[in-house]
Amino acid sequence: MTEVNNNISQKIPILIRISSLIILVMGIVGLLFFVFVGIYQYYNPEFLKSISADSGKYLHLNWYIIILLILHIGIIISSLLIIKLKRTGIYLFLSVFFAMVVTEFIFDNKLILYYLVGGLFIVFIIILYYRRFK
């Protein structure tokens, strides 16, 4: 009887499912956006130059695209680990979330409020169910 109870998988709370789905969608949409911006920039190099007048900001925009591509890949991986109730997913999400906020702050982007509101809500839900993670 105890072997049967040990083999029953742990039920994932609905708030964790919803928050990990939000994280996954956010990661996929962000990844696709920056992949398409990178492809468009590759085939039209005047695109970023027309956005920024001086060449210093042009170099910063290239690094911004590369950094956010890597961070969105980290977001996707962390959401998959959170769905499996792994604590490494929580730590990965928190580190990527912190890196995104710092990146938005460094590059003077206006999306910092979006990251703070959405990310802190998801962090609160994850901390609420922290004990269920392995």
C-alpha cells in the first residue's frame, strides 16, 4: 500500500500551472520577437542605424538583442523546470528575472515596469508554494 502512495505523482497546484504557463508564453513571445528582430537586422543593417542617430547606441542595441535572446531562453527553461516542480527552476527564474530588470535599467528601456509587475506577481505565487518543490 505504501508503494502505491509513493508512486502517485504530486499534483501541481493550479496557480503554479498558470504562472508557469505565463512564464512560458512570455519566454516564447520574447524569444520569437528578438529572433525576428535579429533576422531583420541581419538582412537590413540600416534598420538599427535609422533608430539611433549615433553609432554608440547602435552597438548597444545589438548587445541588447543578444542579451535578451539568451535571457528569454533562460525563461523558457525555467518555466519547464517549474512545471516539473524543481527548485532549480525557481532559482533560474529569479536570476533571469533579476538580469532582465538590470538589463532594462542599464539600457534605459521603458519596459522595466512591465517586468516588475509581472515578475513580482509570479515570484509571489512561486514563494507561496515553495515547499512543494523538490
